[in-house]
Amino acid sequence: MTSEPSASRNRLVLVVYTAAIFVSALLLFSVQPLFTKMVLPRLGGSPAVWSVAMVFFQSLLLGGYAYAHFLMKAKRRAVPVVVHLVLLVVALLTLPLAIRSGWGEPPTSGYALWLLGLFAVSIGLPFFALAANNPLLQAWFVRTGHPDGPDPYFLYASSNIGSFLALLSYPVLLEPVFTLRSQNLIWTCGYGLLIVLIAGCGALLLRAPANAAALNMPADDASAPASPWLLRARWIFLAAVPSGLLIAVTAHISTDVAAAPLLWVLPLSLYLLTWVLVFQSRPLLPHKWMLLLQPLAIAGVVILLAVGGEQNLLLTLGGHQLCFFVIAMACHGELARTRPAAKYLTGFYVALSFGGMVGGLFAGLIAPFTFSWVAEYPILLALAALCRPTGTERLPRWSKWYWPFLAVLAVALIAPSYSAGETFNWLDDRRVWMIGAVGVLSALLALGLNANRWKIFATVIVALVLLRAYPSDDGRVETVRSFFGVHKIVVTPNGQYHVLMHGTTIHGAEKFKNDDGTPVTGRPEPITYYHQDGGIGRAISAIRERKGAPLKVAVIGLGSGTLACASQPGEDWKFFEIDQSMVDTARDPKYFTYIQNCEPNLKPVIGDARLTFTKEPDGIYDLIIVDAYSSDAIPIHLATEEAMAIYKQKLAPQGAVVMHVSNRHLELSSVVVGIADANDMKSWVYSEDSGRDNEYIFSTSVVVSAREEADVGKLASSDVWTETEADEKQRVWTDDYSNVLGAVWRRLRDGEQ
């Protein structure tokens, strides 16, 4: 076969290759939430599991791209086809997906490394084979002789459309409809279909003429030299910044703004969309527009960070993600603009994936262990200024004086923060305007003077330093960061309250001073969700009164240790907590004194409660309090039919389970009623507004479940507790099925009524 391929064959080549790349990307990005959901119960449902998963996937993507790059160096075209098909078939033999034996229980520390190991041994091979498909199939496409072969980068857009659809369809279509087992089987069948498509791609390649790659190749591309190492280093940097920003902006909006469920889907979807847009043959959003908007986006994030997230939640969430989209478009547009000739395609993708891995490692692994707050976000924001291309400065006579001007400005604005005088107070009162003005100055430099990118970078740094010098929190703040998130201990301005927060969610508070300024003495009063007149307080009193003797209680979730002061002399209270940093915070009397004053000998059991609580003796607890749900990022595996079966097994003959389900984004009461009903237990729901939020006494939503009505004592006849039947139309949550989107929808529906 020596003639040029026919039009019909060209159509067939385009359809088969596009379908293979699309299906591959669909599988690649649907396996991420699927397998991550399988792993979440091992580590308390921590959102950090997703960040570590992203690092793993980006690292293996680099491995797959490097494998494709070296495989295409083979002189015989049959070699990469045969080798890759063998790899895919071997990987198919390891399916369906499963957590490998020996990885059932995590260690007490080093969670991130343990997770990486679990991912590697469980899905490493099939994911590696998938990761190689995009550059490999594009390189094959170049060699088929198709007219579009000289510029195959449009297929990268097809790949990212598949990724984009997979990501959005998982929470909307797959999770609400199918069990994990069904999702796994569907994914395995998809993997088999992909092997057939790739075999078709290989056959079309092998049937093409030996000189097919040169048929449509422009002379310039055929003789194009390899890219210089400095340009390759810039590719890595341009890929690393938005990749790190992806994880950082997700961490910020789910830590400091709102830990809403499924929130990680939105930034990742936008990130993938940028790849789709920049590699179009005729970009929908021209690159020059994005370069004009990029400094405004950087300034926008600076202003958003200065304002904070509580004033207008939707505007803040939308603002951060819109700015991230523009910054990522500018960076990825630069990559598309400087891409090499098609014959160097695989090396280009290796540089891209290496940069993605570097950015992910910094934001997902290094930063959480280095900083006590989400510092990676402003750091990467400043680095984004260096992603701008070089240009000729306007007004060079004046622009040379900018460095001394910036130095004087920085000293004048930052120095007062080290004092508590009138100047500091004046600036602190105008912090948003001051920080915003410096941020806008960086944008004006770029747009008005086309300034050197290092000047823009330095100006952004000054604005970000001002953010730390003049914090927005009302009162003194300390942060504690662990694998399980960033927690803030806020001391209110007059020192009256110490408040434990995760983002904008309060986990507990303690009153240290009376209204007249005198210190609170004696046993601390439980407040926030745990006051004696609230749902949890009433439930404890009712069970105590029903038994008429000291209680034996298990509490899942420690927080600030407030419930330690709900105990009475002679009672046996045992706490189960996954986060050691929470235990250290609750024990430290400079933060909270509940444990010191009420249970000084308390020794919480560390680890995920589904694993540690299972080891407790059966039939011993009068009361089990599950208090792991006041956060917006919920551990789903503690509210399944199987979890309730464990709680029931550990209950004494007349015991009860109290589940605290207060949540701004999810309606969970019906979920708990459903899992209790599946275990032949009755449930009573409490939901009442305290009307005393200014005293840090909050309304609560609580569900009490027990075998018989008599087990809950006076709660059964109380006006504020409602015995509730399970909704037959609502599917019961199990370890194999949960529907977070349904819980979000019910909360929105209830809020409108």
C-alpha cells in the first residue's frame, strides 16, 4: 500500500481514534472518584484523601506519558502496538477494581504515604495503561497519514472533553443510580471496550503506508529541531502552576469558604475545560484575551482573600473559580502557543505531565506538612504572574523607578503591623481597600505599562504579605493543620470565647470570661450544639433518667472536648477520634479546658471509628453518640446500614444511638432514620432553633434511634421529639451506595418550604 489514504479511510481513522481517546479519558477520570470513594472509609472521609489521590494520578500520568515517549522510539511500528495491547490485557486481568489485601487498616501516622501505596498496588497497573493512551494514540495518529496528522493536538481536546464529562456525570448520574459494585462492573466493561478500540487503532496504523507520517507533513515540521531545554523547563513551570493552583483553590474553598460536598468537582472541571479550549484549532477564547484578563484575575483573588468568604458565599465561590479559570487559561494558552512540531509530541506531553506532578506534589503533599494554613494558594497565585510572556515595557524611562517605589510602599504599609499604634489601627480598619489597591496596582502594571513579569510578581507578593500582616478574622487566631484539614482557634476580641472552626463551620466553643469581664470559674458549661437544653443534652438526660444509674457512653468525634463536661461522676465515657491534632488541641488548656476540668484522665482511641469501634465488646454501651457530622465534609461510612448495625451490636439491651446531623448543605435526618429502620430500630428526630446564637448556643438537628420506645424514656412522649418513619421512596445508604447529591437537593428543597 503506497498511495495516499482514501477519504473513507481517513474518516474511519478519525472516528476510531477520536472514540478511543474519548473512552480512555472517560475511564481515566471516572476511576478517580470511583476508587477514591472506595478508599474514603479507611480515613474518615477526609477531603485530603482526594488531594493525595490527585497527586497519585498526576504522578502515574507522568509515568504513562514517559512510557509512551520511549515506546514510540521503536523503529518498527508493530512494537508499540503489540507492547501496549499486551499491557492493557494484563491490566484487564487485575479487574474489577478492589482494595488489595493487607491494606484494610491505615497506620496511626503517615497517612499520605500509606494512601499512595494503597493506590499503587490496587489500581496502579490499569491506571498506568490508561495514562499512556492519550500521547500514544496521538503519536499513532500522526503516522496513519491522516490529513490532520501534522497537528494532532485537537485530539487532546477530545480527551479532555471525555474527562470533563466523566467528572460531571459521576455525582449526577453514576453515584445516585448505581452501587459501587455496579459502577465497578460498568467501568470494567468499558475497559474491555477500550482494548477493542485501541486494537482497531493499532490495525489502522499497521495498514498505513510506511511513509504515511510524511504524506501531509509540512517541510518546516519535518525538519524542525528539538525544543531547547530552557523552553522545556518553561513548559514544566507553565503546567505546574495551574496544576498546583487546582489543588490549592480546592483546599481554600473547601477549608476557608465552605466545605460543601462535591465542591472539588467544580475547579477540576474548569481545569479540564481549559485544556479543551486552548487546543482547539480555532480557540473560542483567544489567548491574547486571556493574557489581558490574567492580571485582573490575580488582583481579583487578592481582593477576594482580603474580603473573606462569609459575606456572600455564592459570589465568593464563583469569584475564586472564575479567576482560577482565567489564570489556568493563560498558562495553558502559553503551552498551546509554544507547542512543538508533531514529531516531538510525546516529549511535550512528558514535560506537561511532569509539571502537573510537581505542582500537585507541592500543593497536595509538601504544603500541608509545611504550613499551618493554606499558604500554597497565595504562593502559587504569585507564581502565576511569572507565567506571563516577556514583552517590551512602555515608558521605560519611568518604569526603572518602580523598584525603589515598591520598596518604600512595602515598608510604609507593612511596618505599622508590628506596632499597635494609631497608624496600625487606621490601616487595619481599611485593610480591604489597602490590600485591594496593591492588588489592582499589579494589574495596572501589566495592562498599562506591559511591565516586566518580575515587577508584577513582586507587587503581588507585597499584597499577599499584607493579607497576613492584617488578618480579616475578628480576634486572635491560631491555626492547626493536619491530614484531616485546617482548624482555626479563634479568640474573640474581648477574650470571652475560644471558638474551634473548620472553615466557616464551628465545631465547638468555650466561654472563658463572664459578661462583666471576670474569668469563668468551676466546671465549664457545654455550649454550641451541646448545651443541656439542645437535642444532644436532652437525649443524654433522658437516657440517664431512664436508666437511673451511671451511664456507659461511647462518643465518636472529640472536637473541642465539650461533651467531656456532659459526663457525671461515676460514669464511663470513652471517646473515639481520628485526628490526633484535635486531641492535642482539646487537651491544651490555652485553647480549651473541658477535658482538663471534666475528664483529665481521658485517653481517646485514635483511628477511624468504623475500624476502632468495631473492636469494642458487644452489648456494653447505654448510649452511643456519633458526633462526626457537624462538619460539612461528612464521613459517609459512619451513616450507612452496616455502620448502624455495628452501633446496635455494641448497645446494651436498652441502649440508644444519638446521631448529630446538623449540616448547612445536607439533609441527613432521613438518612439516619432509614439506616435505623433497616436495622429494625425506631427513630425520633429533634430539630429546634435555640434563638441564642449570640451566646454560642446553636440550634441542632439530632436523631435518636433505639430498639424499643421504652429505651428512650421521656423523649418518646416529648413535644419537641418526633417519631419518624423511614421514607419508602428513599434508598437506604449502605457501604455500597450513597447519594450525596440527593441529600443536597433535600436541604435546598426544605430551605425553600
